[in-house]
Amino acid sequence: LSSAGPVAIALAVGAAPLLYVLWPRIKALFRRRKAKEEMPSDGVWDMATLAKFDGDVNPICLGVCGKVVDVSSSENIRYNEGMYGKLWAGRDATYSLATLSLKEEDVNKLDFQLTDFTKEQHKALAGWYKHFTTKYTVVGKLKEYEGWDFSSIEEEAKSQNPFGANDAAKAEEPAPAPDTGLVFAKGDKVWIRAVQGPLEEHNGETGILQGFNAEQKAFEVKLDSNGKVELFRPANLTKAS
């Protein structure tokens, strides 16, 4: 009996590396045991249903302006990965997108009105609405937004380019003017928007301002996604909350 303690300890220590190796498979097994759910057949969602579509076992969906969009094909929004996946997967992002906020408390937020937004915030939301509803499939609508009127967003979205559009006609259009009175400083967290050309894949990403390159007339931004420093024009940046 006196040897039982050391033996048990030895077995536990010996099993630890094996458990470490097998743990990802064990987690995957538990995930597979979760029942997959069908999307609402009538297209009417609520926040509780949306929360189940975070990419764990079901597709990844998010809400924007009362619409539910399937963003499973997005490289930036993945289950429990990165800033966007952890923040927006299975949640409503309307207020966050309008205010360019990455704060947890601004997700699934409903205590606001469109009239609360500034002209620039209204435009930003219209741009994101155009992006998500043209690049991805709209699979329903959120019950919580029943009675809301997003017609002004939809109308302004008609004049917006979907982020990442690169056809010749859109490439000829000038980049949007920088926000009036907006002053950047080193260390600011910024959103990247409306970029066309080689760096357009970074539209919608965030980064930290490193400085200004006077020769290139562009800001140096360290991207949150990969840590690289890239150059962006002032018109392609706005401050993130």
C-alpha cells in the first residue's frame, strides 16, 4: 500500500504528455458531438439563434442592419480566432461597424437609433453593409430589428464600392477624402478602408500607426493581422475606437 502513492504519481506524470498530444482530438470529438442546427427555414432569426452560428459546429453568421449574413468563407472571421472572429462571429455588429468600435460592449447593442450617428458613421455603416451583403449570402433577418428603417443606409450603400472591389471602372474612381479635421498620432489604432490595388486585401483590418512617410505621403501602419508594416494614404484610414 505504501508504494501506491509513488506509482500513482508516476502514472499521472507519464500520462501527461499523452494527454497533451491527444487533447486537440478530444476537443474535436466533443465538438462533433454537438448537434448541428439548420438555419431558420422562414429566414427569421433572433440573437439567441444567431449566437449558435459562430463557426464552432455551425456556419459563421453575423448581423448587420437587421440582416443575417453567412460569412463562413471569410478569411478574417473564424471561430474563436483573431479579433474579428472572437468579436463578431454569431453576433450583431451593426453598432460596432458604424462607430468602428472593437469594444465588447458595442456588439449586440440595440439601445441606439440611426439618427445618433454622425454623417461619417452613417457612411461607414453603409460601406460595411454594402461589403457584407454583396460579398456574402444574406440568409435571413433579425427579429430584434423588426420595425427599424434602414432605407437610408441601403440608399447610401448604392454609391459605395464593396471593400476589395478591383474592377477597372471602380479602380478609376478617386479614393474617398479623409475625414474633416481628423488628426492622427503615432500609436493610434486605425481602421483600413477603401484601399484599391495590391493592399486591398487589408480592407476592414486594423493596425497601429507607426509614423508618417513624407516621401511617400503615406502613413506607416503595423497590421494587427500579421505584424507587418505597410503604407496607407490618409484617405484610407480612420480612427478605431
